[in-house]
Amino acid sequence: MSVDERPTLLVIQHVPWEGPHRILDACGELAVHTVKPLAGYPLPPHEEIAGAVVMGGPMNVDEVDRFPRLALEREWIAAAVQKELPLLGICLGAQLLTRALGAEVRPGGRPELGFAPVEVSDPDDPVLGGLAPEAEVLHWHGDVFDLPDGAQHLASSARTENQAFRVGNAWGTLFHPEADFALVEAWLAVPEMIDEAVGALGDEGESRLSARAAELEDDLVRRTTPGFEAFASLVAANG
């Protein structure tokens, strides 16, 4: 519990531009604490938090030679699942959750980048059910993963079989349900992200991403906000 007596949601951030963005709009009843483990900051004891959001980044989950603290983070995530802490992993966060639970994460061939449909198999899932049966969402990843043992498969795309899953109180989603026009614009202000977009989509990649984000924003916000609120409620109840 935080000093102001609100349950604490931990945000694990790996690079400056990949924060929780719209997820925080649903978290007004929570005290939000952000930690950057790859910058040397320690992860808190699980007993001090009520849930966690693990965000994305360009690194691979097994790049422990370059980022030694990834190994510690995977161990921390595995323990969080065992303790049944509510956890939401986005993109790299989903891959870290996968790896922490013993499943394989590997290169997916070529990057899956841009807005494209996902099929969501469980309309009753509290976090992702609002996107069922299908929604066009933002993808920005190069690695893919197998499902951990005991995981419930939740979503797939034409190119990637495992786009989302649930294990107990933990969700992993390879795509970005938090994306809106503002997020895409912020990412396209980052040179590394511009290079990735142009490399995957061509010289018109930036403008195509921005235009599609604007077109889809209202629908995606409407369909994802209840899931973020449900996750925040789960965290609050755990506090």
C-alpha cells in the first residue's frame, strides 16, 4: 500500500517513449509508481504493490548480456504470477511474461508493424473482450512467442498465431491496445521508431501510420477503455 493509502500500480518501463499512455486514464483510484530496471533501478518487493503493467521496448527478452537486469525482471515477473498479482504485459512486456513462464520467444521473420486486424477469441475476457470478434490495432514487434503452459489463447493475427493470452491474473498482449493518435505521433518523433517504420512500410510509412491512427482512434478508445478499467479494478481489489 502506498503512503496515501491507495493501492499501488507498478509500471515497468524499458525505454523513455514506451510508457503506459492511455492505460493510466483508467487508474485514477491507484497510486502509480514507475520504475526503470534497465537503468539500474530496483524492482520493489511484490508485497509493496497491488499489480503491475510491463511495457515495451526494442530489446529481446534474452539479451541478458547487453541488459543483465532483464534476467532479474523475468524472475520478478514469474514470482508475481505465482503470487497472483494482476499483471498486464504489452509487447516486450508480453514477451517477458512468456519467457518468465518458460515458453519460447523468437524472431518472427520480418517485423509486424502498422495497423492490422486481430481476432479475439473470448468476448467475455475482462481486459481484451471489448475487441472481439475482430479489431484493427497497432502492431510494432519483431519477435513472437509460444503460449506458456496452461495459458488461455486470446488473440491472433494473419501473421502471428499468438497475439494475446491469459494466465490467471496475468495478461500478455503483443499488439498495442493502448495506442491512439497521440501515441503514434509521439513514437514518430523518436528517430529509432521512424527508422523502423520506414524500414517496414517504406517512405510513406510515417504518414500512413498517423492517418490510420486518426481514423481508428474513436473506435479503439471506445473498445479498449473498459478493459483497462477492468484491469485497474482488479488491481484496486488486490490492494
